[in-house]
Amino acid sequence: MPRLAISPEFPRELGALDQPVRRDVVVSVRRFMQNVAGAPHPERVRGSRDPRIATLRLADRHRGVVVKQRDVYWLLTVLPDAEAWAYAQRYRFSVNTALGVVEMWDAAALDQVEPSVRRAAEASPARLFFNTCDTDMMELGIGRRFLPLVRQITDRMMLEALEPLLPPTQYAPLAALARGESMAGAWRELDSCRAVAPTRDPVDPEDFAAALLRSPDRAFFVGSPRELNHVLDAPGWCLFLHPAQHRLSRWESYEQPILVTGGAGTGKTLIALHRSAFLAKHAGGRILLVTFSQGLSADLSIRLDLLIEDETARKRVEVGNVDRLAQRIVAEAEGRPPRLVGAAELTALWRETESDHSPAFLLREWEQVVLAQNLQTLEEYLGAPRPGRGVELTGPERTEIWRAVEHVTGQLRERGKRTLLQLAAEAAALLSQTTGDLLEETAPRREPYRHIVVDEAQDLHPTQWRLLRAAVPHAHDDLFIVGDPHQRIFDARVALCSVGIEAIQRRLQVSYRLPQEILAWGVRLRGGGPADGLVDGAEELYGFHATRHGHRPVVRAYDSPEEELTGLVTQVGQWVEEGVPPREIGVAARTAGLVRDARSALRELGVRVTTFHGMKGLELRRVAVIGVADGIVPPLDSLTPAGEDPSARAHDLQRERGLLYVACTRAGELLYVSYSGRASPFLPT
């Protein structure tokens, strides 16, 4: 019986075929797997650059391309006959001698460019890798057949031109050496291509089956028709993860909390989902997959249903948000659902204090200093640092603010109401009372969860972090956290170590969703500087890059809002006419009024229209962001007056930049941005 591995390209190519052809292909592949009468047989390809390449006749005038070694068949794609033969003649395959993973080479294109590379080398005495010996190159897994061409490369520009033709395992270490990094730096780059934990067993470059098992991003083994159906029907993200994503989500066990950070499109949410699924299948105890909003948690739940087929394992994972967790814990302790205070009522309470400071200032001081540091007394507040607060306060001023806080919290107690952050603080306190203040291994095991996986971590408040820390015991695989400080849409800044979470950080620097053009434009829009939060110090965007190129963002200026809406309808209508499904198109605006206008104008097209906040977590092919005008982005009423607190105003501006950045980086294919009147100061010039 043949052993069949499916590449991620095969389901995509299959889905593009007409229904009758698609049906015949699936039937043929099933017959091939079962080795029954009438099953397709491998046919050698004349002129192929790899002797293991063969084709399988899977339907009328359509062939699958496979790499064959003994009883193992790696099914790469299905194409019309002529295209399949051309594909089979173009590529060759190898096993990387350093990592033991499979490599795919565009051998035909390399043959075409090799003469020009050699001519350029003859015209220049410079050699990019003159100071790296062959032994070091081969230690990094550089292929023997490729090494002579490597020796002819004269500069980084020539190496970058070769990148699309090379396996990532070849280009990554060479690019590191070209940047002047040491062998250790080159090894770090190469190691990012590793999907599974290394073993002590030596790599056998002739063992293609073992290499496929080490390459789960490139091959998924199927042993039955049911498994084949799962591979063909499930979304690609359920099965094929990029090496770093696979390694992080499926690591056998972590001794302490893990923090995974990365920019837009690096796959953080996928890692959180797959880590939850891994724990459900391989670890014990209840699991909480948590994010900051109910909308995102509902989306995560739907995706987890697709990812975990086993019902028993799926039931072990609860999906929710921190607010619901806090409300449930407090409700269980008090015997009734807690009552929440509304924003208008809370503002009125701050006004009652007759403080010289505005209600907005007092609310921020309460949330960002008092609640954030869990300050319980005036003495604690008088001596507490106030990070992120730009206005210095004297002792008497702090005393006055504390009296205002006491008035508001006292009034809330009398009315039996609380804010969401107060609920989180009380829930954390309740858990601490039942499990011991330090929550050590010797404490009673009454924490509600054994594992907690956190998505969108950058938007959680310190009080919420203390609740999560209290909800899971200190043990291996307790907290797995993913987030990006640059995508923060709420004013929550906290270093995890300050709330008792000593996390090991892992960084993702490759965006797989965005083309380089949208990514680079978005980084300029966001401001490429550092962002604080999650870790001590600041998180840089340095080194963040994409794997592919595409279209530049389109920015349109209009004379009036009416003309801008007309332009939006024309643009989105054109996308639909081009065959883009409406569910893969998103339209975003900063204000509720603009969202209503856009929904009304686009009602017949059926695309998603939402606020910038509502774009969080979405992955779309094409996105239109409208109303990016001065005075709307950012809205003036969302900014702290400069005279009241310059530091808070700077944070507000950066938060607004982050919101726009989030909305724009949902687009995996095309981005359209428009405004009427004067452009937002955030737009890159």
C-alpha cells in the first residue's frame, strides 16, 4: 500500500477545478491510496530535473504531480496535462542536510539565471561570501549543487534577486551572512525554518519520508479516505502551519509562561488556536482560550470547532473573554449576577467630587494607576509611581484625587454597581482567598483552569492579568500568551513580570498574510518606533518583513463625503465584479455615523462594514478604509487635552494610530484608503 502525503498546494488547486473534474480526482486519489483495480499508476516524466518526479492521471486531461521514493508519494498539485508536465520538469527536490526538511528548488529558473550570475562575477572581483569557507556553508545546509553558484554571488542585491528561486532553508542563512552576521546568527535564521524539535539522530539526505515528517508545513500524511476528506475539506490553516508557528504551538511542554509577540499577519491567533488544540489532546485539565472581547471569542470558538474534530477534546476547551470570567466568578461567590455601572453614570459620579481635574483625568488615574497597581490605601497611592501619566502631582493633589476615588467607589458600593475592572479585581481576590495568596504548587488546587491560552494580550489591563494569573496554578504549561503591542487599541500597558508572570518571549518577524507593500506602508503609518507593554522596555518593529510582494495601497482624495461614498461603492462593486466573494471584503470607518452611511450605500453588495475596533482579528482579501480625514482620524473628542496631560495625549494619539494600523493590515491582497477634505496627519506622505 502506498503511503501518501498531501502538500498544501494540492487542496487549493483541486478547489479551483470544475466540480466533475474535482470529483474524478478525489475518486482516483482514493483508489490510489487503497491500491485497488483501476487505480492510477506513476508515470515517469521525460526531461525532469529530479528522477523521483512522476505524474498520476487523476481525471480526464488532468494529472497529479508526485515525488516518489519507495512506497512514499508526496502529492504536490493537480493541473491540466501540459501544465502538470511543465511543473514536473521545472522543479527538483532535496533534503536539507542541516535540518532534515524537504526543499523545493525552481531548478529551471536557476539554470536560466546562472549564466548571468557568472558573467557578473567575471566582471567584478567582489564575492559576497569570500570569508565563509565551504565547510561552514555545508554545516549550514547549503546544497552541494548550489554551492558553486553561491561562490559567484557578488553582492546582496544579486542574492535578493535569487530569493524567489530558492528554498527558505537556503536563503535564510545566506541572507544572515550577507548582513554581516556570524555563523551563530546564520544558524538562528536557519533554525527559524525548523518546524519540529531537533533530535540527536543524524540527517539522512536520502530518506525523503523522514524529511516529509519533519516538514509538517509542506506535507500531511493521510492513511484513510476519511483522513483524505479531512485534508481536502478543512481550511488550510487547520493543517499547514509555517515552521515557527508549528514549533511554538506543538512544543511538548513549557516549564514557565510563554509570550509570543509578532506583527500583523505573523499567525499569532493561529498559534493560540493550535496550542489550545494540542493541550486538549495531549495534556490534562480544563483549558481556557481567552481574548479581550466577546466578538473575538465567538470567532475563536467557531474556528476551534473546525480545528478539533474529537468532541471530548473540544469540550475540554472553554472559549471566552476576561470580563465574562470575572462576572462568573463574582456571581458564583455572591449568588447573583453583578450589576455594572454605565459610562454616563460613572462620569456623573466623578463630577460630584468637585475636583479641579476633569472626570476623564480622574478616571484614567483610577484605572491606570490605582487599579493597575492594586493600591488599597492613601499611603500606597502617595508613594506609587505613575508610569505613562505626564502631569506631576503634589502630595495634596494626590490626596484630593484619592478622596475623589473614595467618593466614587463608595457611591458605587451603595448602589450595588461596579465597573468591569473592579469585577476583575474582585474575582482575582476571590480566587486568591480560595487557593492561597501565592498560588504555589502546594496551594489547594481550586483554580478553575489547568491551562490558559491568551490571544490579543496587548489589550488586557493589569487587573485582568492578575485575574488570569490567579485562575491557573503555577505549573508547566500554565500560561501561553500571544500579542502585539503595536496593535493595541485600548490604553492598557503592562509588563507581565509586574503582575507575577515571568514569561519567556518568542518573537515572530515574518508576515505571511500581508504583501510587503501593504506591510511597509502600514509600518510607516503606525510609526516604526517601539511600543511598550507585555515586556520590560519596548518592542521594536525592526526586522518585520513579508514573504511576498503585491499591490501598493491605493489612497484616494475626494472633495466631499458624498463623492467619497460614491467612490467607495464604485471600488467595492469593481471588486465583486472581479469575482471576490463579499465575505472576503471589509469596509472600515472610525465613527459610527460613517459606518451607517457606508452600510446604507453598500447594502446590495453584502460586504462587511464595521468600525476600526470591529476589524480586530479579521483576515480579509480586500479592505477599504474610509473617512481617514483630519478631525475624524483621530477624532478630537478621543484625545486628552494637551494642557491637561501631554503624556496621556501622546498615548491617545498612538492608540489612534494603532487602530488605523489594525484596520489597514486586515487586507491580505488589496488596500483602498479614502478621505474627503484634508487628509489625516497619520497617512504616510
